[in-house]
Amino acid sequence: MTVKRNDRRNDVDDPNIFCNGDTRKIWPLLNRRAITTSDDSAYQADAGVPEPGLFLNTSNASQRQKESRLLCQQDPESFHCAIGPILLVAQCFGLLPVCGVLSASSRGLAFRRRTLRAIYASVLTLTMLVVALSSIVHMVRSVDTQTFEIKATAGAVFYGNSVLGSFLFLWLAPRWAPLQQEWRAMEQLIDRWGRPRLRRKFSVITGIVLTCALLEHTLSMVKNTPNYRWNTTANMSLNNFLNEYSHNSHEFIISVWGYNLAVGMFLFVVSKIATFTWNFTDLFVMLVSTGLAERFKTLNTRMTSANATTPTIVEWRVLRENYAALSALVKRVDNDVSPIVLLSFANNLYFICLQLLNGLSRPDEDGILNSVYFFGSFAFLVARTVGVTLLAARINDQSRIALPVLYTCPAKAYCIETQRLEHQLATDDIALSGLRFFSITRNFMLAIAGAIVTYEVVLLQFNLAINHK
């Protein structure tokens, strides 16, 4: 059957229309050949759909140059520009040592092994590994004694998390530049429907998380220096402070290394780096999730407005390809970020259980400062875990919002492209995961709560059994 191009919109219900190969290739996420019709060009001019060859891998040199210039344009609301200053702060602590995080476009990103950033990150990772191994030595020694407590594992888990976090960000560094180039290509494709204000959202999320983390860690330092007199000049020396702090917070290291001023200064600096790594792991998952969820939100807004105006077959096709491109990007991001997601949830789950155990076994005569620190630290830990879960679950939530809109599509506008989009949204599982062991949805929060209750009962029974020996 042959269908004339000029009659294409009048026969939207005829499936044979799509037998002539009239599809496009969206670089670099879809893999189809670009063939443009006159009707498509007219719609592109009116609705702002990408021109033929834009985001396409074709043999036309001028089209490739135009594509390259478009990807290199600076956009302050792009994900690369919005997260750049935050990554620069993280690099001060040896995380994600990628060059060009403040460049005008993602084309300026590069990972080089012999740069100062990469060497600095590698040195910090090795340093954390030494501290983590010392913590494990103390934990093994404690297991052999009759006074072993669950909290003896806290140091090994805390610094082990820092080592794994630093290593995973090193592993992500060479993958970050190509990932951001694909992300930018997707943004250029979808920005015509609207552009979310990522910079403001990222600033708010980062400010809240890091400010709360700073307050929590400050309370921790004050709690671990109970005998230090801040208003007594005779006692106000760096050595006295570090001695008090190291013996109370890093007894598991002092028992292996011994104490001197150099060890005290080393442990003070290393503890700050490890604390930032712990908090930034959660923050990074929040920012990546927000960047993807906001793009789905933009497409959902366009879908709702298009459905109210009886869209044509070309409009449905463009929306379907946009959703397909964004879905492919989510899967690519999940492939690179899922180890960090798994580390984030595993670490938070352990420390929530540990904090609950410490809270249930606290002595009645515990001081006011210790009580303030316990409740503040525990509230921040739970709030941060809930924040990571909800923000990551928004990707799955936003990817399914458009499905009820398709169910209300007018009969005269329903076509094969609408059907394909409906099938895609109904069957495709779009969500971040923890190395594919679990997918982060809203239901996952209930699973976390159930796991915390189960593990807490086991820990309480184990702790009581040890104390009664």
C-alpha cells in the first residue's frame, strides 16, 4: 500500500503509514535512520521540534558541526553547569577527580590519570584504606574478648564506607564525561518543551544537607571532648584538644597506633574527609535523581497540554521519541551510578540500626549534651535516608504520570504512535537501582522500614546475649 505524504495526517489510523521507514535517529540514545518529510518539517518549524540532522549521526559534515556547536553552548540551567560548583567542592575531598567541571559545556570534561586531581584522590583513597584496615584490626581484637560490643564495628564500617565511596567515585570519573555528553544531548532535545531551574534546586538541596551535616559533626566534636575547657587558657592548646578528641572518638585507632600530636592531627583531618564522603554519597544520589525527575516532569507537562489540543501523529511520534531518549538515559545513568546507590543505602541502614541500638541501651544518667547529640544525629540520619529514597523514587513516579493522560486521549487523535508510547510507559521499568538488587520506588521505603525493625530486633538479642556472658 502506498500512502501519499500529503495525506498522511488524514490517515492517522492506518498502520501502513509507518511501513515506509519514516523515523529519525536521536543521537546518541536511539539507533534509527533519519528521513524527513515535508509535513514533518512544517511541524518542526511550528513546534520547535529538532531539525533533521540535529542530534543525528549522519554523513553530512555541516550537520555534525551544527550538532557539535549546539552541545557546546553554555546553558546555566543544564545539569552539567548546575552540578559543577558542587563537584568542585567534592574534589577538595578527593571525590570524582574530573577536569573541567566548571567548563561552559560538557565537552570540556575530561579524566586524566596523571593530573593533580587524580593523584590527590588516589592518595586520599589509600589513606582511608590504611585507617580502615587499622579499624578492622581493632574489631578483630574485640571479637576475641568477652567484652565485645556491636558498636566496636562502627569504626570499621565508617572508614570502610569512606574507602568504598572514594573508590567508586574514582571508578565513575572516566565514565562521567561521556555520560554528561549524552545527558546534554537529551537536554537539547527536551529543552524546547521547558527548562527546569536546576541550579536553584541543587543549591537548596546541597545547602540543607551540608549545613545539617556540619551541625551534626560539630556536636559530635563537642561530645567527644567532654573534659576540654574552652574558657580556660591553660587548657586551650591544640595538643590537649586533639588528645581529648582522638581518645574519645578514635579509640579504635589509638589502640593500634598509639597517640602523639602527628597522629592526632592526622585523625582529625581524616575524620572530616570521611564524614564529607559519607554525606556527599547521599547528596550525589539526590542531585542525580532530581536532574532526571525534573526532565520527566517537563515532558509530562508537555504531554498534558498536547493531549488537550488533539495532537497529530507527528506530535505523538516526537513525544514518544523524547520519552524513549530520556528512558535510555536513565538506564545509562543507573548503569554508572548504581554502585554508589547501593553503598548509600547499605551504609545508612547500618548506622540507623546502630543508632537505635545505642539509644535503647543508653544509661539513664546520660548528660544533656549527649542526649541532644543522639536525637539530633539520629533525626538527621533518618531524614537524609528518607530524602534520598523520595528523591530517587521521583524518577519512577514521574515516568508513570503520563500514562493516565494517554488513557484519556481522544479517539480521533489515537494512532499507532500513541499506542506505542502507551505500551512503552506501561511496561518499561524506569527507576534507579542498587546494582539491580532493588529498584528505588516509594514502596521501597516500606521495605527499608521493615528491614530496620527486623535487624534491630536481631541486634538487640545479640547484644543482650553477649552482655550476659
